[in-house]
Amino acid sequence: MLRVSAAERQFIQGGVSHDCRADGRTRLNTRSFTQRIGTLDAANGSAVVRLAGTHVLVGIKAEIGEPAATAPHLGIVQCSVEWYACLRQPTN
């Protein structure tokens, strides 16, 4: 479980009671984001999501495989996940 100090708890509770986040937004004011789907030709499904300076690229591939000879009635599902979050470097 995450431990929060008394000062952090007071800061968070103050923001909630005053409906103000540290960056000045209200609790219900969200950041805008963009999304594009179908961005990778080599994937069966893909998307790019951009939120502020963070870009996330996701790709999904699926293949149909033959069941093992010892268990021809069982299918095969193989899952793997790779994700990359790219932070934009500030320019001076």
C-alpha cells in the first residue's frame, strides 16, 4: 500500500476541498488528448495516444496456430505486451 505523509494528505485534501489541482485545473477539468488508430501496417490493430507531452504507441498481432498433436481439441492463445511511452524533450 502507498504511504502518504501527513503533509501530502493535507495538500491533497486541500485541493479537493477547494476544487483545484496543483496545475490549476478543477477536479472535473480533464486534459485534452488525441488518438489515431491503425498506425502500424505490420500489426492487426494499433493506436497512438497523445496526452500533453506523452505519446503512447500500442500494437497488437494475432496468429492462428495448430493445436499440439497430444491435445488436438485444445486451441492456443498466446499474449505478449510491449508498450513504449515517449516523453517529448523540452526545447530551449
